[in-house]
Amino acid sequence: MTGVLELQGLCVYHGAAQVVALDLAVAPGEVLTIMGPSGSGKSTALAAVMGTLSPAFRTEGRVILMGRDITTLPAHQRRVGLLFQDDVLFPHLSVGENLAFALPPSVKGRQARRAAIDAALDAADLSGFAARDPATLSGGQRARVALMRTLLAQPCALLLDEPFSRLDASLRAQIRSFVLSRVRNEGLPAVLVTHDAEDAVAAGGPVVSPLGQPVAL
Amino acid sequence: MSTGGLLRWAPRLTLALLVVPVAAGLLGTVIPAFSQDAKGLRALLDWPGLPRAAILSLTTGVAATALSLAVTLLLVASLWGTRAFALIQHMLAPLLSVPHAAAALGLAFLIAPSGWIVRLVSPWATGWALPPDLLILNDPYGLSLTLGLVTKEVPFLFLMALAALPQTDVTRRINVAQSLGAGRVAAFVISVFPSLYRQLRLPVYAVLAYSMTAVEMAMILGPTRPYTLSVQVVIWMADPMLTGRATASAGAILQLALVGLALGLWVGSERLARRLLVYLAEAGLRAHGLDPVARWVAVVAGALTSGALILGLAGLAVWSVAGLWQFPDVLPESLTLRTWLRAAPDLVSTGGVTLGIAALATALSLALVLACLEAEHRFALLPGSGALWVLYLPLLVPQVAFLPGLQIAALRSGAEGHWVAVSAAHMVFVLPYVFLSLAPAYRAWDSRIAVAGMALGATPSRVFWRLRLPMVLRPVLTAAAVGGAVSVGQYLPTLLIGGGRIETLTTEAVALSSGGNRRLIGAYALLQMILPAVGFALALLVPALLFRNRRGMSVAS
């Protein structure tokens, strides 16, 4: 189940200053890149789509996902997945429990849930990791668990908040292609926020600033 | 969002729970003092002990506060960053959890004419074969009372200083000031102290208000002819003739005024101290010679206050298992469990009541505090400085000033003498401590976890129960242990709201203190101390056990 993510005149103001102005659509399997220096409003744009903006900001415009207006929905009802700069795995849960947390209640029965988690671990080359403490995993393994956790929640769109910037150079390309290929396979519209031109090139989609201007790479 | 609606009300409900009892209690105290031609007030003024009792309240309270603050600051200034400092940090929680009554009883055992200190030096040094006839305990100047207060307030202020220090950038400021030529103590006083004290002010005011009006400590250690004003008020309260009640109310109002006066004087001296500091800084204070002296004084004062507390408690423990123990033997001739066995049925039932009251007050306080903090997080509320003052209100207004009024309310409503009513009264004091203990850790929680959870489709309440609560389990349990310790240690609310019919370990220990059965006092006081200690131990053990396979949940991270 995929569809288009539309930002219709989405503007965010902090006081009088406009920090985000986006009017565009992201097709299924397409990765839109928002690029800019730190503090330019990239993460604010994601928070507006996610529904987690602090009250200090004022928002205009609409966010439409698969034809559904999600502008005023609380974050947990938007079905928008999010990957952070860090993996943000829940430290008190095992790898398997982290994945199970994301699995929708519609997947019923202990065996079915267990099977879904094992399948996700297999897909990330992490077979047999369910009982592990996330703190004992390598950076690359943690990043993969974080992505699989996000996908298990069956989102209709994906937001990537500089998810590769903390990884070291050797790991970076590998995790990036893993994430991007999963996005394309699942046919999800995705928005990537980054300050790294290499990420934008790999994403392959349009590249804009938080204020909507096209960015030349 | 029905839960959201309820949750939104939690902060206001909590503030009301703190303000209403204090305000209503004060009102209930003022009215009897001035009713019937101010009969109570006139009886109070006719009491010959009044000037001395009032002065004692001021002198012991101000001296205890100034000394506690000085010792705390000296310890922080000269030991910050050393190994000794880390050691003190570890000793703090257990020392803090000792109820005031147990600390006072232990100290009494230590310094009494027949206590450990005299025994240690007798008869070889003193020639005493019998306990000397000296008024060490209950001395007329309130010196033992002041010492007792200091042993309990230093750990409290030290903990508050520890919480404030990370926000004051201590290490860098001291380094900079020292590189400019100042000695260590001078560097601390000029570069760290002003911002540290700004955050210590409310706790210091609370210490001042408490020290001036302490009841159970003053009953055990304080002067007796006359008693301190607060103790006398409690005695009047217990007067079977109802005339005492009006006098007690008038005394309580005077006590409140005295605390107000002392706070005013304290704030005035803060101003003077600020000018002095600016003058010293401009004069280029170096004071290198002060450093070794200060360090020495700090170590001695710290060792003295904690040592007195620890030795006193050890004395309680030994007495509770002592067989024959004659003066001047340092240790009993034999050890026996007879006291414990004989008192066991009473200890169990009294301990059960104590635990039940503490459990209810702590559970309700914890639920309210969690609701407040969660509401603050979900609705992005910013608590103002007014909220902090309200939180401190029950600690700043003397218990003896508003509990008498509250007792009248309890009497009228028929709630007096029921353990649930006692528990509710405890909540007024438990709640602030639970909040102060839990809030920093709760607010420091990584809020990206909440965003991650919601992005996975989890409702805010699922995020709370499955992610946030387990992740802050350690501070939650510590706050619960703090709350439990506060409840176990409450004397006056238990006595007044319980109408003398609810017996807890604390009221029993204080009641026994006037009698001579040291073995039984030892047993009660020890149990009174063990309950909170068990709470703190559980707060450490349970998370360690639950998360033993989760490296990301270890203390360091």
C-alpha cells in the first residue's frame, strides 16, 4: 500500500522568520532530498511532516499522504516512519523486542509476530539476533535494526533525518545503499535531510533547500 | 483524548494539594488564637518561658542553618574533584534516609553522660566510675540540638548542592580563577559560589524553617526548661483541657512570625554577603594560606557530623541487643535478642502501620508527580518559578504552624485518627521530595525516544508505559524510596492527624525517648531506620536485576 506524499504550501514560521516553504509531491519509491547547512530548517521541515513541531513554531499549508489529509493528526496516527541520525534503539528492550514494538497489532498471534520479526532480521543479515542486547551490536548492525524496525511499522512514507552522518566512511556507503534499496523496493515516498552532497546524489531524486529552492549539486 | 484531559489537570491538582492544606491549616490555626477575646494570645504572653523559648528557636535554627551551609560549602570547595568527594557522594543517600528522630536518639546515646563518648574515656581519663552529673543532653543553650540538626541538614544541603553543581561549570571556573592567581577556596567563593547559592536558596530557607521549628529532635535533644517554642506548642496541643488549644494556636502563630523574621534577616544578610563578595573580588582576593586550613576544617567538620550520626546509629544497634551493660564498660557484657523477641509483636504491628501509611502516601505522590511531569512533556508546559515556590511551601511554612489547624479540620470531618487521613497529611510533605528527586532525571530523558515511538505508531500512553517508565525506572524507584523515608520519619503530622491513636515507629520511638528503656528505644529507632534503608537498597537492586543484560541501561550511560 503506497501512495504519494504531497506537501501543499507547507510553510513553517519561527516568530516572523520563515524557515520552511515547500510545495511539492514525492512519488512512491522516490527520495526527495532537502539540503542545507545546519540550522537552516531541514529538521524543522521533517518535524512538520511528522507532527512533532514545538508550539514555538507556526505552520501553514497541508500534508497529504495517500490522499489522506494528515496535517492535524497526532504523530502516532500519521503512518510516517522516521530514521534518526542515531539509531535510537530502545536500550531496555532486546533487538527482537525493539522490532516487536513496531509491529502493528493487526499482526495477530505469537507465532505470526515471531515469524515477522525473524523475517525482518533475515532481510537485514541479522538472523538469530532477536535475543541480543542492542548495546552489544556494531554501528552498522544497529543502523540496520533501526531501519527494519521502522519498516515493520508499515509506514506509508519515510523520513530520513541525516541517518548516515554518524556512520564512519567505510560503513556509510553500505548502509546508505541498504536503506535506499529498501525504500525503492517498498515503493515508499521518502524525504531525506542531509548536508552531504554524496547522500543527495545517491538518493537520485530532486534536491531542494528548506525554502523550496532547487539545489545544484 | 479523555486521558489527555485528565492529565492536563494533574499539575493544577498537585499544586492545589500542596497549597490548600497549608492555607486551610494556617487559617484553622489563626482563628482559635484570636477568638474569645484573644484568650490564647494572652495566655501565651503570660507564659514566663516565652522570651527564652522564642530566642532559643531563633538561635538554634539560625546557628544550625549557618553551620550546615558552611560545612557543606567548605566540603564542596575544598574537596570537589577529589576521591574523598566521591566517597561522600556514596554515603549521602543512606545518611539522608535516616529519620530525624532516629538520628537524634542515636546522638543522645552518644553524648549523654552515660553515653559512648564518656564511657570511652572513663574511668582512666576522667576518673568517673558513675555517669557524671552533667547536663550535656538537653543543655539550656540548645547546643546538642544544634549539633543534631547539623548532622541531618548537611547531607540534605550537600545533595542539593550536588544537583546544582553540574549547571555551574565548576571545574572550568575554578581552573580559570586559579590560573589568574587565586587560591582554591578564593576561586570557589568568587567564581562558583554566587551561581551555586542562587540554586541553593530555597533548600537553605527550608532548612532554616525546619531547624527553627523541629519538634521531635528538640524533644529528644533540646532544652527542657523552657522547651523550644515548637515543643511547647505541641505540649499545649495535647492539653486535655481545651484551653491549651488556643494558647497553642497563639504560639504557633508566633512561631510562624519568628520564622518569617529569621527568613527576612537571612535575606538581608544575603545582600550584605553579596557586597562583601564583590569587594573581595575587586580587592583581588588570593588567600592561598586559607586553602590548607579550609581543607583541614572541612575534613574535620565532615567527619564529625557524619561520624556522630553513624556512631550514634551504631550505638542504637548495640543497645538493642545488649545484655548487661554497666557504666563505664565500652561494650555490653553479653549480647541477647531478648529485647527484639519481647517487642516483636509490637514492632511488627507498628512497623506494619508505618509501612502502610508510607506506601499509600508514596504511591499517590509518585502517581501525581509522574502525571505532572508527563503533562509537562506532552503539552510542552513550562513550569514557572512560582511552581517551585509552591513545591517548597510545605517545607517553608513550619509544620507546627499549620498542622494544628489541619487537625481541627480532621476532627470536624471525623477523619482524625484514621490511618488514611494520616497518610494524606504525609502526602503534603512526601510529594515535594518525590518531585524534587524525580524531576531532573525525568526531564533529562532523551525525547527522541518518544518521537521514535510515535513514528512507529505508538500512542503517547504506550510510549509512557512501555518506553519512558521502564527507562526511568531507577530514578522513579529512588524517588519512591525518598518519599517512603520522608513518610516514615514524620512525627508531628502522625501525632496530630492520628489524634494519638495511630502509632508509627517514629511516634513510638519519640514517646519512648522520655523513658529510660534504652534497649527498647534502640530497637524502635533501628527499625525506623532500617525501613527507609531497605527502600533505597531495593531502588538500586531492582533495576540492576531487571536490566542486568542491558548495557545501555547501566548507571554510567
